[in-house]
Amino acid sequence: MTTLKKHNHFWLFILLLSVAIESSAQNNNCVTLCPVITAKKIKYTPPPPDTTTPVPQEKVQKSFREFDDYLNENSSNYDNNLLAYVSNDTMYYKYERGQYSADEALPIASATKWLTAAVIMSLVDANKLSLTDNVGQYIPSFNDHGKGNITIKQIFSHTSGIQVDTRFDQRDEISLQAAIDSIAIYTDLLFSPGTQARYGSSAYKIAARIAEIVEGKPWEQIFQERIATKCEMINTSYGTTPNPHAGAGVRGSMNDYIKFLSMIHGFGKYKNVRVLSEAAVKTMELDQSNGIDTFYGLGVWRYDILNNIAREVSSPSAMGVHPWVNREKGYFGIIFTQAGFDKTINYNLTFRGIVKSKL
């Protein structure tokens, strides 16, 4: 029995040894006959940075026979001197008749109000003031004469009670500060602030004076820094007077106002420059009268109102200058003339209707 176990162990040992030798041979054979595949290291080279500036799509000039026909037929109502421009994001239409140049600075009267409101909203954006601030917080003479509780919002929505126009509005021999103190001291309120609405221009001067106090700069400089320069408005100014009329005193060109409208149309952005926040522009176009007269926003008249949203806003003027922005269809336009409000307003509104029907 012992001899048999030894014999079996011997043959088991031989079997295991032969398996080990065969396995070794196979491994050696693979080493010599089978190539070893190794991963090749690839060095990643990132693409060069894109230093090119995207080229904005250029607008294409487009003709509209209906626009031309209407303006030609009614040019006498504009004293045969008018410019017109309509644009959306891809095209523009322009019309010229008479002696005016699109780069010529002319009085724009109450179309000034839209510009003034934009300046004030830029200060709101900068947290330098609030629309709910009282005038008396900045100008003590208003507190002294019972007008200190007027708010900045009431100034722009024509619910302040300040006189429509005053004898201090366009006196070049006095400062804006003197004019505003004189309004506080020598004029009576038309009504208690926030109870009625009455369209006027003098109150806008109060807002301009508050801006001067907040910024420590003249109003004209504030406008140039905050709006005009950013929108490339090179021919627009409140003038060199120490008493600028922020409600009706701007002289500017149509081309400059087009740039401003482009910024408003773009909800505060002109080209690649953020001039106003989107919220600021939308605030300007909302009812700011607390329901007293929903026609007035901040510096604008509101049209086609649906669920408190104005589908069109405008800032027409006594000169007949008539800018507007259409939110419903996404375009803006302006009629530029000096023929006067009464003579042109119905024709301007009709032209706006024609434009709306075609775009």
C-alpha cells in the first residue's frame, strides 16, 4: 500500500511538471511571437483662442410704397419738411423731404422727456436714488413751502401738482437751483400730489436738480455721461445754459434720437453697451400714476394697453417730433419735423397705424 501511494505521487508530480513546462513555453512563445500593444501618448493641443469680434448683422434698407405714398400725400401738413425712419432688428426704412438733415440738431421740445427719464432711471440703476424718494429729501425749499412730499415718480407721471409751465423754466440768467427754489417758493400746486394728473414740463426740472445734487455735477454733464456718450449721440444737448429745461429743452438730430430709440428698443442695450437695465426700461413703460391716468409712464405716453402692458409707447412733442417704440411687433420709428403738434399729431398717429399694419 505504501509503495502504491509513492508510485501515484511520483506520476502526479510528473504530470504537474509537464503542465508547468507547457505553460511556460506558451508564455515564452507569446513573448517572442505576439507583439505587445501599448497605448501611444497623444499630446492635446487646445485650439487657439477666438480673438475675433462677432460682426453684427447689418440692417438692410427696405422700401415701403405705402409709407412713401402716405407721407408724400400729406407732406404739406408737415410744411413739406420732414424726415421719417422705421426699423426693426433686420431692416430700416427712411424718408426725407425738404430742408432738414438727419444730422441737424433741431428743437425736439417734449421728446426731451424720454431722455430725461432715462437719465433718472440710470441713477435708479446705480442705487443713487429711488422713484419713491420725496423731493424734500433733496431740496429743503420744497419742505419749507408744503411741497416736500412730492415723489420723483409723481414728477414723471404728471401727478405731482406742479404747474404745467412756470416763468422760471427758460431764464438763462439764473441757475437750475435758483429756478427750482423759485418754483417751490413762488408757485402754487394745481392739486394735492398723487390725486390727479396734468401733463406738463416744469416738474421735470425738479428731477434734473435732484440729479445734480446726487451726482455733484451739472445736468448736461450727467446726461452726456450716462446716456449720450454711451449711445453715440454726438449732436444732442440740453444746451450751455445754467438753467436747462429737462422737460422740453433739448436740441438734437434725428440720427441721434434713432440711436436712443435703438437702446430703448433693445431694453437698455445699445450695440454691446448696457446703458439701462432691462428692468429700468420696463419700469418706464408701466403705469406710474397709481391708476390715476394709466396713459402716462415715465417720460412716455402709453398706447394699446393690455393687462397693464403698453404695446406701444411714444414721447410726442410740441414741434411735431414724434418717436415711438412698438413692443408687440418689435420695431421703432420717428417722424422728425418742426411743423408743430396740433398740425401733425393726427397724421403721425395715422402713419404709425400704417406702419403697424405692414410690419
